[in-house]
Amino acid sequence: MKKSLLLSLSFFAFGASGQWEILQTGTEASFRSLDVISKSVVWAGGSDNTVLYTKKGGKLWQSFKVGLPAKLDFRAIKAIDAKTVVIVSAGLAEEGAAKIFRTDDAGKNWAMTFETSEKGVFLDGIAFFDDLHGLVIGDPIDNEPYILETTDGGISWSRMSTDILPQMITGEASFAASNSGIVTNGDDVWYALQSRIFHSSDRGLTWEVLDSKFPNGPTSGIFGMRFSSMKEGFIVGGDYTDDKSKQLNFALSHDGGHTWEIREILHQGLKECLVNIEDILLVVGTSGTSYSTDEGQTWQALDSESFHVVSCSAKSCFAIGGNGHMGKMNVSRLK
């Protein structure tokens, strides 16, 4: 087990902006992964080896440095329970950045449970079916999908055989943007590339390819997904190099991702992550926060706060982005 360095302890909320109560995290790291376990317990993974944890609803934060001396960016995180957490570092394996860590004592100790130096490996996201069975996706290697699998809660990992996976198209990859490029619902899993989506209904034993026809390119495409059921799905995205311009940034499906309706959300610009809570779609990105109360038919722009990722438990939602910028909201206020 590797000891982590406990850095910051007492940081409190200092006000509100729009519907977000802005929280002071005490860090300038950039965060692209977030898991809200309850209205009290929240975990977030960020750059500069930083992991944030609160068990007091954001009133008191602990900040851990994990994996030093390597320089790591934890763009994927999964809290299996309040104390058991798996974090995934995004970065090139040949530079020592493709690593997975796990804690079972709320961050007091972290064990590295996976690392590789294989050239080209770059880990993008994590999702679990249950407390034991999870997947981590990475950029393709030699035009073949790269998926890691665990069946023991992240203690050990092995690469899924490419023989059962669909073929990649040259240039395809996932964006390590908000840890929602791979999502699960029951035994179903959806794994997004820039526009195409790989789908399995049996936990990865067999796969099919879905074409969202979402606008895409080297710097644009799907940044996040959410499936509120095996049929109802949502996509957000855009172009991160032109993140404030008018662009198609939302799509919805009523048939498990086989067909999609592509639309535009207000605010205009890049959207990176969404949640579906209390019949409200809440969407964040560098262009601001928007929400819909009619399953994406119409949208209202809430504010211009820049966040990369949002996660909720019941009505309690948290969002976080660059420079440790974090907000908290009760979504019932939006009704």
C-alpha cells in the first residue's frame, strides 16, 4: 500500500452563483472526474496527482496526492462505496501515466492495481456494472479497442480480448473529458468514440456498433453520455477548440442508441457532461450550465459557470472543472 499525502482540510462554501453554490476546494488542479455517493460523500479526481474527498457535503474537504513522484491526471473515478474508490490516470503509458489506484480506507492508503508501459496506451474512463465488475476504456492500440476488465472490484485488471470487440476506424478515439464516455445501465454498457458507439447488452461478452451521426472530428464529437434506462439515452459534446460557438451539442435516443435526434442546447457551445435527475436534464460544460424539464425538447440557460463534469445523488448535485472550481446544487430548485 502506498501512503498518500494529506494536504488540505478546512474549506467552506462562500456564496452562490445562479443556482450553483460555489464551494472553495483549496486547490488549483483541473478536475474531469467526479462521483457523488450521497448528499454528504463526494469524490473527485484531478490533475497534479490530486484527489478530493468530502464526507460533509462539501463543507470540509480532504485533498490527497496519489502516485507521486509520477505526474498523473486522474480523469476517471469510481466510488464503489464511501470508502472504496478506484481512480484512473489519463496519460501516455510510455511516460509512466497509465495507472490505476484503489483505496479501501477513504484515501488513507492507495494501492496501484494496474500499470503498463505499452506504447500508445492512454486510459480514458471507467464504469462499473456492480461492486465487483467494471471496465476501463483506453485509446485504441494498432487500430484495436483497448478495454480493461475487473471482476474483483478493481483489485486486478486484465485486457479484454480484441477478438470479441468491433473493429476501429483509423483516427477514432474517446475523449477523456468527463468520465462519461463509458456508461452502464444494468447489464448494458455503451462506449463512445467521437461519433460511433460500441454497445453490449451482456456485460461485454458480445458487441454491436451504433452510429450516432454526431458531428465529429479530431477535436470534436461525443464528450459525455447518460442512459436513464436501456432505451432512453442522451449525448453531449461539441468542439473543445471552439467551445463557445454555436454548434450541435446534444442528441437523444429512445431506442437504446440505435437512432439519435441531434439538437442544440442553450447556452451555445461545448457541453461535456449531463445527468438526469428528478425528470430534469442538467448539462455542464465550459460554455455554461443548461437544463431541460421536458427530456431535452426545450432548454434554459442557467449560468455561465465553467464545469467539466457533474454528478448527483438524489437531488444533491455537484459539478467541478478547472482550477478546483466546484459548485453544489439542489435540483429541486429548478422545477
